[in-house]
Amino acid sequence: MIKTLRDALKIKEVREKLLYTLLMIIIIRIGCQLPVPGVDGSYFANWFAQQTGDAFNFLDAFTGGSFLSMSLLALNITPYITSSIIMQLLTIAIPALEEMQKEGGEGRKKIASITRYVTVALALIESAAMAISFGSQGLIKPYNALNVITVIIALTSGSAFVMWIGERITEKGIGNGISIILLVNIISRIPQDMSTLFNQFVFGKRIATAILAAAIIIAILVLMIMLVVLLNSGLRKIPVQYARRSQAAGKIGGAAASNIPVRINTAGVIPIIFASSIIQTPGIISRFAGYNGTGAWSYVLRVLNSQYWVNKNYPVYSLGLLLYCVLVVIFAYFYTSITFNPNELAENLKKSNGFIPGIRPGKPTSDYLTNIMNAIIFIGAVGLVIVGILPYIFYGVFQAQVTFLGTSLIIIVSVIIETLTQIESMMLVRNYKGFLNQ
């Protein structure tokens, strides 16, 4: 990786793109420190510290700490991520959007434009809900209509600005802009998390205990990274052959060999995000509604609260962790089913004179692909479950709050791999052009 970056910096075009990306990242990080006019940041920090569960920790990690400090970029890219997921699902459900996507570049531009409007609408709704619900409790001082409107406009504009920066990075920089911003936001929390871990388990302990604890922390982190790399880069190549036609006689001649690469983790990080959202939503709504935590509903909230999972004092509440695992597997199958269509792939192979060796074209090919996908999805889902539950196990057993494992680690590894792949592709194209010029 280091050699790739060193070689890339020698190329002017790549170097300029990297510097542009770095400049945009610096602007984003500066924006995360600027306060919203009329907002009492200490109130929100105190309220945040009193909350249980990892719903708001998850959100704060995705916003690079700007949500906790209620800065201008407090919403950051979360509205854009939500709108992108919504549009992706609607593209499958609404025929007009599906046809738009099939139009190619122009269709994708139209969908991207709709996604921007949905992002602004979501940011407006979220900022209004926060300003109104928290403003009267001390977040906004003085609490009046003008200050509420100012906060709503500031938070909505901040989210739109981050979206614009992300698109500029995609256009003029390196990698996918939104992914790069998300990566930087998550990485910005790692030093704080590592400091907390070492203060809790290493510093102040006996030398032998400290060395062992540090070795265990590093070993777990390395093993987790290896597992995530395997999930993101692992492929199942399905062999395919295409019959060649003789232009002279119009007869089918020899076959050209190829393959269909299918990723082990076909759904990416989406199943974990969906499962976490469903688990956390009842608790978030209850806290916003001012629920006092009494009655039968309180037991349901504890089951759905990750703070009680894998806790020897409350073993029954670990049912929530089991529900979380089941949801991850279900959403892995669900999301893959709407993004991968075996029937359509089998039909396209048949139209292009392609076939899988030993499998008849048509429905047998579709059934074969379905069986292969079911096995691959299960393997990927199990890997996601392992990566997803480890942070909860660490907290339940050791009371260690680690935000850069689980979902965050999958995002970090996948974005780094994707960005390095793009840099290598740019270097390859440049060298190829130079060879042709010679």
C-alpha cells in the first residue's frame, strides 16, 4: 500500500487529485468544529452522556464527533446515506425509477438529482425535529422562533454542504467522495477510542498485565481487519463459456471461457445498518417522547438495548443480541435478492450464447445460480454477524466501548481497498498510454 502511494505521488495528475481530496477533507474537519449560532453545546453533551445504548454513539461515529458537539456539520452525511438507501430500494419497487436506472449515464444523473432533493428534505426534517424537541429543554438559548429557524437552516445547509463536498471529491479528487468523508469521520474517532482502551486495560497496570492486555488488543484488531478484508475481497468465480459463431459459415465454433465473479459479502455493510436501525429505533423514539422507563415496555427496551447484552447480571436481555444476529442474516438475503436477479442473469447468458459448463441454459441455470448465491450469502452473513457482535461482546464482558470495530471497521477497510484500487487503475492507464505513445 505504501509503495502504491509513493509511486502515485510521482504522477502529477494523481498527486493533484490527492491534494484536492486532502484540501476538501481539511475543510470538512474545520466545519465539524464550528458551533451552530444560539446552541448550547454543553447541554447536548450532558444529555448525550446520560443516554444508554449505542444508537447515538453510532451516529456520532458516522459524523466524526460533530453530532455530539452540535457543530454546523452535526448531521454530516447521514441524511445522504439514508436517502441513497431509500432511493436504491425504491429503484427496485418503482418501475419508473428502474427504467430510469437502465437508461445509463443520463438515468443515473436523474436519480442522483432526486437523491439530492431527498437528502435536503431529510436534513430539514431531522434538523427541525432536533431544534424543536431539544430547543425548549435548554439546547437553544434563548428559545424563540428566530433561533429555532436559524438552527434548522444552519444544520440543513451544513448537510447540503457536506453532500456538495462529497460530489466534488468524486469529480475532481480520488475515490467516492461520500465514502471518503465517512472514512475520515470514523478514523477521527480512533485515537480517542484507543486512548480509552489503553487507559482502561494497559496504563496503570502491572507490567506483565499491561503487556498481555496490549498484545490482546492488537491481536484482536489485526484478526478483525483480516476477517473484514476477506469478506470484502473474497470472490466465488462461476465459470462461463460463450459459443463463437463463424462469420463465414454462420456456424457455432469453439467456446470462449470467462467467469462471473460473485463477492462473498454481496450486501456489504447494509444488513448491519438495517438491523441496527430496527433494534435502536424503539429506544430512540421512547427517549425523544420522554418515556420514564416504567411498565412492561421497559423490559422490551432493555432487550433492545445493547448495554444489557452479554451481561452476566442480565442474561435474559441477551435475547436482543440473538434477534440482532437473525436480522443481519435476514437482511443479507433480502438486500442481495433485490440487487441480484438469477433469472435475469440466466436469460442474459442465454441471449449471448453463454452457458455454465454442465448446466443447461434457462431455468436450470437460474436454479444453479440461486443455490450458489444462497450458500455465498450465508457465508457472508455469518462473517457479518461475527464482525457485528464483537463490539457488543467486548462491552458486555469488559465494559470496553469501541466504536471503530463492527460496522465502522467494514467501512474503513472497504473504502481503503476501493480507493487504492482506483489509484492503481489510474496509474495503469497512464503507463498503458505511455506505452502506446512510444
